[in-house]
Amino acid sequence: MGVDDRSGLGQEGRRHRVHIHQAACWPLFHATSAAAGRRVGRGDARRQQIADGPRGRRVLIPLRSPVFVKAHLAAAGVLITLGGLLVAPSLIDWTPYRAAFAERLSTSTGREVSIDGDVDFVLLPRPAFNADEVRISGAVAEDFVAIGRLSARLAVFPLLKGEFTFRELVLMRPEARLTRDLEGRIDFLPDFLPLQGSAAPPAPSPSAATPFDWDVERVVIEGGMTSLRDSADGATFRVRGVDMAVGAPRERDSVKGGAAPVTIAGKFVVGDVPMTLNAVVGRAGGGVNTLLVTLGLAEADAAVKFSGTVAPYRDWEVRGDLNMASATAAALMTSLGLVDPASSIPQALQGTFSLDAKIRGNRAALSADPLVADVGGTTARGTLNWRAADGNPDASPMIDLNIEVGTVQVEAWRFSEANTGIPNSLGPRNNLGLVRTAHAQASAASPMNIGLSTAFREMKAKIGVRIPVLSYRGQTLRGGALAASMSDGVLTVSDASVELPAATYVKAAGLVRLEQAPAFEGVLDMQTGDLRGMLAWLGFNIDPSRQLPGRLSNATLRAGLQGTPARFALGEISATIDTSAITGSIAWTKVQGTDSTGPGLTPAGAERPALALDLAVNALNFDIYAPLFNEPAPNTAVDSAGNAPKKPAAYGVSPNFTAFSALADFDAEIRLQIDAVTAGGIANGKVGLDLALKDATLTVRTASFENVGGATAWFSGGIGGFGVSPRFDDFQFDLSTTDLARVGRAFGFEVPTPLRSLTPISLTGVVKGGLAQADLAATLKAASLSIRADGQVLTLDHQPHLTIKLEASQPSYATLLKAAGAPWPLNLPDPGAVKFTAQVSHQRSETKIESIEFHVGDNAVTGSLSIARGQGLPEVTGSLRGVAVAVDKLWPRQIGTRPAMALPGQRGARSSAIATAWSNSSLDWRFLSGWRGNIELSGPSLSLRGIQVRDFSCRVVVADDAAEVVEWTGQVFGAPGQIYLRAAALPVPSIQGELAFLGGDLSAVAASVNGGSGGETGGLKPGGKADFAGSFRTTGASPAALVAGLAGSGTVKIITADAGSGALSGLLGAVAAAHQVEGLASGSQGAGVVTLESRVSATAGRIKIEDATVASKSYGGVFTGMIDLAGWQVDLAGKLRLESRAPGEAARPGTVAITIKGALDLPNIMLLPTSP
């Protein structure tokens, strides 16, 4: 350091300068005073000036004397000379001297210095040297320090001797770019810095004197920036916004006369993290410096403090206390860039953070003992020792770390279960970039990575971490341990193990290569003797009632484990679960995106995860394992307030199938083979999958399921648009089974009874396009029934619009019904082939079924229907024309167990039991609920349960859980008639109506009354006529209840030559009696045509016969009585009187009393004739 030239000035010199100054100025002072006196009239020209004479005697000098004038001129000359000396340097153009100044600076710094800007030198108000655009080059070509403006304050007296001694340096906008070589050195640093460590400070050498003297008291940096690049891995450390002041007062300025401390105060930004630095460096003597350093992070309310001593010339010996503290660990980690501020932070990190250590050592060995850290109440204690190999600081270091952690509450450390209610006030930022990636570019952008890779490659270390107790999900984990050593950039993990609940042990061992990114290669072992307990501990809901002995008990896993921050792989997997063996590999990595637009696509250069799975399973029993898990699927359709989630629109469509949106976030290659699958009690099934998922598109190369749960399925093609709008690329499917009911049982759904017998069944098809527009072609085959659908589907994600043509065919209607499980009478002929075609279209809220053509043999229906949703209920409108249907022949009623009805004169016939007359089975008319309808029906013929109508037209109106038949025109039982009918489903089934016809076919009426099956007429031959007009009503939940509740009234007239049998036998008993009476008289059967007329009324299922008149060829009479429909009984009584006798006829009875009693379909008729 330079010597202060001002110390050479003694007291005598100072007095001499003052004396000269007074002698020069005194005459000027008196001249000025005399002039002032004359102006006020208090003096004259004869006044004299008193001055110091030789030897101190006082001398009077006249003002106008030559001596006084010369003194004035001398004083003025001195002033002008001094002013010129002070002002002249600022008027000189110093630019031509830049090279000379640069050369002298180069000699002083030992580095090449260039000045590319202006240079100036001023003496007022204080001497200063200023230079613009100063550049100091380093030993490495790319190293330099560039200073926007250098301002140096110079010492005055050394300047008078032609020497430059800097007192204060101000560096404006400096930028330093430095490089650390492969050996860890920074060649730019001046050679005179004591980096190698010596026993004592080197004595200054006279030959080492430089043109510039560095006796600097203060250095100020304004707006500085520094970058340091590591040649080993390309990582760069940057500091910007440096505003710093370093004060180093000279020793003589110390208050006590000793060495004054050096103070450092300032601020800077590392990454995006503002920091402050305050330091005081003092001298304790003997080459030992006291050091008090505080590094602050204001945003995290954190500070790092060191208080101790440093001896640079004792091999940088350091002793002291290190303390690091933060209000919360989360704030500190977020500020340093260790966690994403936008994510939820674990509860443990919301607590305070502190680290305390006793630091001892030097450049060759350093220790932190004890080392105590506390993070949110979790404490770790241990030691950290660092030493250079063989005591050589330049050799590879060796580290020994031993830590024991207290009880760890794992839930408090899980990011997935973080307390989202705790706000994070810090905004997103790049921060220190401590999160490492596998790419050099990302690593280079991480400032804290300076020299880490190089240091890791050279470091030798032993690491021991013990966590005796961990708590997770209400259970205790024990024996957590990590033992590792590091050498030559390889971390050898000899033991990383923990004991989990349910007798589960996990252990890993292997190598971690610390290159650009850590890479692990080793073996993972896991075994458990209670897999069920392990799964229950992990949160899987297992139904205890379904647990089977010996299942979910033993499990093992052994696999080669490879991993980096960007890739994870399990290879050579050998695993067992009970009796199932699994082999193969699983890998997870990151791939580069290829596109920058479109849903599910990753921008070029960005990364997305990718999964590769290749597994083979020897056997899997779904029947055993699937029922064990009873975890309900989360309801993602509504939120906690019951509102459906809002889905943002993308590319003009609203997102659909959001449950699969996660498939758009990663790529995958999946191959899975299961050799023996048991499902639904069916063994020996096989599963094979070969899938690829890339850029949100799933390519199904093949997906086959052979005999799984009784079904076989095959798929291929592409599916995309997950979470936005699905699209299909020639997606083909082929499903088949020989037992649909068994498939339903295997997969947990109920197959309706009519469909259980439709076997074999298959469904094939192909789908192309997306929800905006898709083409569909599918064929369903079941029991020789073939249904094909071809068409187009549009805008399914908004307002679906589809147009499909349906075609169905079946060679035999009877075969189809029997295949569906419906009985078919042996004596009923097959109606014929089935054909159905229709054009189905749907748009907005309306579905149209047009061009309907339905044929079953000779039965046919044509027309069109429209289904629209209005006021919340669907409404069916349209017309069905050309109805020519015999429902009794298409859907035959099952014949009861009653024996055949006896015709008159037959004996031995028995009536059926009353219980078989009316069924007590509940009626289900719910099909009338939940919709409205208005359908026109017309056609040549319709028969239903024996009721025959022809050339009819009517309207069927459905509303309010009821259906009405109105606006009827047509024939009923072959005669003009009127029908009104209303059937309601709620609250209980009810029927009411009106019926009238004139001249109807009695045999058809008998067939209807007898049930209509097979055209049963009860022996009545065509030709009989019937008239009826009446109304009825009834209510009941079963046929028996409906009959028991029948009520109504009307009139009936029957003209017939036959009495017949069946349910009309009770009413036609009077006709049968007339025939018997006529036969008694004539000796022949029959009495020709018999006419019966009666008024009827019904209450509670009992029909009252009121004043029924019977007229035959010779007799006439009146009958009264009751027909009990509910009890299936008849009770009539009356008399026949002889009204005419043909000539020559034998004597006839004058009157015949008749009683008709018994079963309704087979009554007993008693005749009591009397004499004429």
C-alpha cells in the first residue's frame, strides 16, 4: 500500500505557508480599506500604511509608493497562476492520453486494460480521474470486466509529486463475466490476493511498486452485474442490480488509533431474489480478522448470519457460529425457487425454519459440529465434516454427514395433502432455479449450480441418515435409514430401507451417477405378508364380508430400478400377488412436444411425460379380487354446492368426457398380456392389449378380450380429443357372446328377461369422425335377427343431430319370440318373416321416425312418428296407417288350465276352479306415465283378445298417466259401432268406456269373451247376431281386482240358433233351455232362431239380468237373475210359456220352469215342465 505524503509536512512548513499567504494578502487588504475610507471622508492621500519591517519593527509605507504597487502586482500574479493551475486540467483534452492511462492501469492491475470512451481529469472541487467504457480483460478470452464509467478520487499531495494514489473508486454500471476452469480456478482474480494461504502477510517489495497507488478508502458500485460460468457443465451464476459500498478507513482515522474495521453494505439480486448484505471485518491482530456477516432475504423474512474469526494467512482458518432462520420454511423455499408458489405447500413447511451450527476449520478441513436444523417442528441433529484429501486444498474433498431425524409426520410433508387454506403471498418467479433438470440448458440457467457437477465428480463422501419413527395414515413406520458413499461422481447407496405397516419391508440399493443430472441404477425389493392390510392402510376400501382366506396375503416385488429427474424405469420385474405372477417392465420419462397449437398438444421444445408399460400376467381371477374393492367413484358431475362444473370452450366446442382429460397430458406405450382370466365363473379367458397414446390420441393397434366373462371383444382404431371433444379414426369394434345373461352377471348389470335367450348375439361396427360429425355403421345379430344401422351423427356436443337408417330382419317370428323366452303355442301357426325399416333423425329436442314399414307375415304397419320434448315431458305424435294386425296371432295369450268346455248334452265335463278364472298378478301400466301422445291409427283390420275392428280410424291420446281412444269410426265385430276407452295407470289401474254396436257377429263376440286365443267361439257357428250398448268402469291393481270392481249398465240383444259354451253359457242358458223345450215337443234338437233381450247393470263385479225376454218358435218367457263374474257363477230363473202350436204337433208343455245355476262357463240347466 502507498505511504501518506502528507505526513512529511512538519509544523514549520505549515507556518511558512500561512505566513506567505498573509504577507501577500495584507497590502491588498489595506488598499481596499484606504479606498473605503476615502469614500466616507475619513482619510486623505497623505495617510500611510503600517507594515511589518525587518526584525519585527513596524514601518510606515506610503500607499502610492513603488513598494506598495509591486506588492499588489505580485499578489495578482500569484492568484492568476494558482487559478490557471486549478482550471487548466479541465480545459485539456485528455483523450489522446487514453493509451498511456490504460497502459499504466494494466501495469497496476496485472490485466490488460482498455479505455474506449472519454477521459478527463479535474482538480476542483477535488482531484478526480474519470474514464468511460473501461474494459479489463481476463486470462481467459471470454472473461472481462466492463465499466460504464470509472471515477477515481485522487490524493492531493502525491499528485503534486506526479503520483496517482486512489482514495475512492466509483464504478458505474460495471459488468463482470468470469469463467471457472475445469480445475475450479478463476484466473481473473489478481495474483496478490492471498488465496493460497501463507503464514503471514507478505511484506511489500520496493520493486513491486506500481505507477498507481491503491490506498483506497471507499469503493462504490452502482448498477453492477456479475456472471460466472462453469466450464465443466456450462452452468452460469448471475448476480444483477448490485449496489454496494465498501469502506476501508486508513489506520490513522481510527478513533483509538488502531486498525479500523472494513464495512460492506449493499443489495443485489440473484435470479429473481432480492438480497441484502451487511458485513464488518475487523482486525484482531496476528493476521486474524473478526467477521460479522448478515445475508438477508426480505421477501422470505429470512437471514443468514455468521459471527466469528477468519485468518486468511493461516490457511483461511475460520471459527464461529452459523445461524440461518426464516419466519416460515415455505417462504424461504419459495423465494429460493425450491417449490412452485402457485402450488399448495405442505403444512410442515408453514412452520418456522432454523439452522444452527458451530463452524471450525480451514481450507483443508471444516466441520459443523453440532448441526441442528428445525423445520416446522421436525428436528434433525448431526454432524457435517469436510476435509481435503491428504490435506491438500486443491485435491478432491471428502465429506462425512451423519444425521438423525426426530419423529416425522408424513402427512404434514405431503404436497398432495397440503393445507390449501394457507395463502401464499409470494408471486411466481424463476427465483434461484434450484430445481434441477437433465438438460444442460436448464442447468446453465440455474445460478446455484455453479461447480456442483464438477464438485460432485471430485467429491468423496459418506452419508448416513436415520429416521427411527415416521407416522403416516394413523400407523407407525420404523427403521427409516439411508447409508451411502460417494466417489468419482458416483453415489453408492448400500441401504435405503423402511419398515411399513402390515409386515411390509421396502429396500433399495444401487448407484447414483452425478453427472449433468443425477441418475440412479439399482435394485428395488419389497415384500409383505399382509397385502390386504397394506392396501387398507393405503386407503383402499376393502369389504370385510368379501374377504377370502388366502387372498391378498402375500406379495413380492423385485425389479431393476433406473431413474433420473426426467426418467424412471422398473426393468426385469418379477412380482407375485398370491398365486399370480407378473413380469415385464415399466418406464416413465419426458419427451419433447412437437406442436404448439391444438388441444392436448405440447408446444415444440416443451416437455410432456410419457409412460411405457410392458407386462405379462400368468393368471388373474377377477371374481376373487374385483368384489374386494368397494371404493365408490367420485361424483365429478357436480360440486359441493350441487352445481355442474363449468367447462371452458375450446375450438368452438364445449369440453366433453372430462373424466378422460388426463389422457391428454401424457404419452404412453402399453402392452399387456394376461394368459388366464377368470370372470363371471368362466375360466381360461385371455386379454391382450397393444396401445399407443401420443399427443392426446389413443391408437388401439389391437385390444382383444377372449372369453372374458363369457364375452369376446376386439377393438382397433384411434380415439382422440380427450377432455375436449372426442374423435374417432376408423374405430372398429366386434362384440359377441353365447350367453348374454352370464355376461351381465360377470360385469354387474341385469339383462332384461326377454333378451336373456337371444343367443348367440354379436355387435360389429365402425365409427369415424368426432362429435361435430361422425359416421356410424353397426350391425347387431341375435338369434337370427339382424339389425343394421347406417348414418351420420352431427354436433353431439351441442345440439345432437343424427340421421340413421335402420333395417331389421328375421326369417321366423315364432322363432324370434321363442328365442326371447316367450311361449309359443304348438297349435298356433308361425305368422312368417319379420321385416322392419325406418329412417330415424334427431335434431335439437325432436326425434323423427319416418318411413316406418313393419311386416310380420301378413301383418303390416306403416306410418311415421315424432318424439319431441315439451314442458319437460316427451310428446309422441304421428300416424300409423295401413294397420292390418292380428295381435292375438302375434302375441298369443297363455292358455289357462281349465278343462275343455262341455257342449250341451255332453256329460263328464267339469268346471274349472274359480282361482284360474282371474289372475291376481299385479298390473304394471307405468308405460302410460312420463310422456304425452297424440297418435292417429287407421287401417283395414285390428284384432286384440278377440275384439275385432275393421276399416277403422281413431285417435289415441296419452296424457296425465292415462290413455284415451277417441274419435272412433269403423266396424266392431263386423258391424258399425262406437268405442270410447280410457285407461289410467295412477293411482291404481282403472278402465272406463262405452261400447255400442248393432248386428255384430255373435261368434266373434263369444271369442272375445272367451279370451280371444285361437279364435275360441264356444261352439257358436257364424250367423248369430248381437246388439249391445252400454258403459262400464272399474278399478283394480290386478285382473281379479278389476273384475271385482266392475260397474256399469246397458242393453243386450242376441239372435242365435246355437247356445254354445264358454263364458257366455250363463247368459245363453235361457237359449239352451228354449232349445231343450222345443226338442221335447218336436223330438228334434234345436228350436231354430232364439231371440234374447235384456237390460243389464253391474255392481262390484256382479251383473244383474233384468227382465230378460226369450222368444223361440213356440215359446216365450222372462228370466231374471245374477251373473257373478268375480265368483265365476251364474244364477238365473224364469218360465217359458207355450205361445203357438203348429197343426199336427204333439202335445207340448204349457209352461216350463227353468233354473240356470253353476259355473259361468258350464252351468247346470234344470227344466220343470207342466201340463198344457
